[in-house]
Amino acid sequence: MNLNKHNLINKIIYRSLYRGSKEMDLFVSSFVKSIVYDLDLSDLQNLNNLINLNDEDIIKISNNQFNKNNFKMSRIVDLLLRFKQKY
């Protein structure tokens, strides 16, 4: 694994653990840990963008209450929606 990808994975994991509310910490970090090592660099960048959204936006996305046409992270969102069904 190259250093940039490894650094991005570490950054994503750290951010997912410290969101602000314990419930979102648990939800987002569980999601991230379930997929982060299987993603390519492009998907990791999209995941990084997703986890840097505010909690309300992530909740809307996980509840499928957003406009998919305006969203560039479609693969990551699909993974999040599938994860939420199991969670």
C-alpha cells in the first residue's frame, strides 16, 4: 500500500471515531472499518468527503433522503445504505 493511501486511511479512521456525538461515532466508525481497506484511492477520497459532512447530512444520506443526482459519492453512498440495513 502506498504511503498516501495509508495516510488517507488513517485520517478517515481517526475522523470517523471523533464526530461529536457518541451515536454517530459508533455508526460512522463501524461503517468505515467495514469498508476502508477494500477501497481504491478514488473511493477513499469520496469516503473522506462523506465523513467530513455534518451529522445531519450523513443521517439524511443513510436514510436515503437526498438527491442522488447531485451526489458524486454514489458507490460510497450505496455501501452506506447497505451497511445501514444491517446495522
